[in-house]
Amino acid sequence: MAGKAGSKKTKTKADLIDSVASSAGLKKKDAKAAVDAFLTKVEDALKGGSKVQLTGFGTFEVRSRKARTGVKPGTTTKIKIPASKYPAFKPGKALKETVKK
């Protein structure tokens, strides 16, 4: 619904860095380094097969999709879609409650 009247603005990484800098009393470059380090560590953990659980916020994890048969768009040709892995986020109870309000 982007662009519609009354819609919420999408927060970017730069917005997050500004908010962290302001909330923590940091220089923007220090806040950027902290946000980048956090994101890198989450990526590294997921790449290594670990979950990242932030109590009250949620869990980042890697999920698997099984191989399956699909239909090529625009035709009736069946294609094999290989198994794959993808990053996923499961929100925690506290985050769910906060969003409901």
C-alpha cells in the first residue's frame, strides 16, 4: 500500500542507524558500525546453520523447502523446482503484542 494516503513510511537501514545514534547517544558512524556488525553476525550465524534468538523480539533461522514440481508460467510444461533454503523470522510474543497495540 505504499504511496496511498495514510500509509506508513518504510523504515530504511539509514533510518534505523539514525534512530540508534539518537537513542544511544552515539555518532552516526558508530551507530552504523554497530548495526552493520549486528547484521553481519546474524548472517554469519545463519550461514553456519545456527538460529539467532532475541528473547522477546524473535528468532532468525534458516528454513528448508522440499523439492517439488511446478508449472512453467505461460505454458503447461512441468518443471522440477529444486530443494532450497531460505532465511526466516519468527516474531516473539512481546513483539507480537507490541504490534497489536
